[in-house]
Amino acid sequence: MDFEIIYSKRKTLSLCVMRDERVVVRAPYHTPRARIDKFVADNVKWIETRKKAIEKRPTIDNLSQAEVDELKKKLLEIVMPIIENYSSKMGLFPDHVSINTAKTRFGSCSSKKRINFSCRLALYPYEAIEYVCVHELAHLKEMNHSKRFWAIVEEQLPDYKERKKLLK
């Protein structure tokens, strides 16, 4: 199996399957190649599972600009009522909500209280969309993924862990 090695100042080996299905191993400096090869060989099943998940993941890569624009419009129509509902429940109000074409994240929240969603989110079930909305609203209070942050999310969506799996 082909893979790329990135050496850095770290203590452990890690494995990542990129969106283009490249396999990347991150390794501490001076790690013997034999140890890296064994690490990859020991994780072949995990690598194949991740590659299959990536292949199944919805994508906007083959859509025309008109189709992407329609997806953006559709998602905005879905997220705005969710944002309004949960903003009232949580007492957290964004200054701006927008839809973009981000490929590596479903949503983001800035310190300026601006929430962005990727139009790719429109290709997922409503429960997943609702989870991302609550997740981003929670960032208006906690700009991190601390225990306090997850407690805010869980208060609104006790099943958030199951919803999060819908995005994998």
C-alpha cells in the first residue's frame, strides 16, 4: 500500500486517510521505516474502511454552478428556522448566517458571531443539519470543544453523538 510519511516533532505515530484517499502517516523524527511499515500493515482494515466511507460521502464536485446555487438556497431555507428556534432556546444569537462551498468543514463560527455553513450539508439528513446548527450556536458561548462546550450541545440535543455520526 502506498502512503506518504510526514516526520515532525511528535511522540506517536498517526494515520490519516485524506479526502483524495491518500494515506498519510505522521511520525516522530528518526522513526525506523520498518516500524512505520508495520504500523500501516497493522491498520490496513481501518484504512480500507475509511476509504469506503470517503467514497460514499456526498460531494458537490460534479455539480454545475447553478446546482450549487440551488443547494445553497435550499440549505438556507432549512437552517434559518433551526437557527431561530435554537437561538431563542439557548439565548445565543449570531450576527450573520451565510452559506459557502467549504469542502473540509460543515460549519464554522467566528469570534464576530458570524456562522457559516457549507452547502454540502444540504446533502445530509435533517438530524445532521440540526446538529451542525446547534454545534455552531454553542460556539457563540464557547469558542472551543471543551467539556463546557459539549455540555451546551448535549443540553439541546441529548443524542448529538448519534447525529454527529451521520456526518462521517
